[in-house]
Amino acid sequence: AQALALHITRTAHKYARDPHQRTPWSVASCEQGHSWARFFAKGGGKMDDCTVIVALVQEVEE
């Protein structure tokens, strides 16, 4: 679970730094017409917004 969480977090961080990656944050900020959104118009994400929780669910034999 820890390795999966780390992989997902690193991928999310990579996408957030990429100005050409369309993310939910970049799309929503542009749709809202924020004055600062023009700096992120092509993509990217919010750098302080990368949180991942991984849970493994297993069946318990009785």
C-alpha cells in the first residue's frame, strides 16, 4: 500500500508541475475566470493539493 501511495503521489506531483497537463484544478480555475488563471490556462495543478490514501480491503475467511 505504501509503494502504491508513493507512486500515485509522485505522479500527481509531476502532473501538477506540468504546465501542459490538464487537471481538474486548472480547468475549474479557468472556467471560474480567476484573474490569475491565465498563468495556468494550459494546465498544471495546485502544488499544495497532493494527498493520497490507499486502503487495501481483503475478505476475511471465517
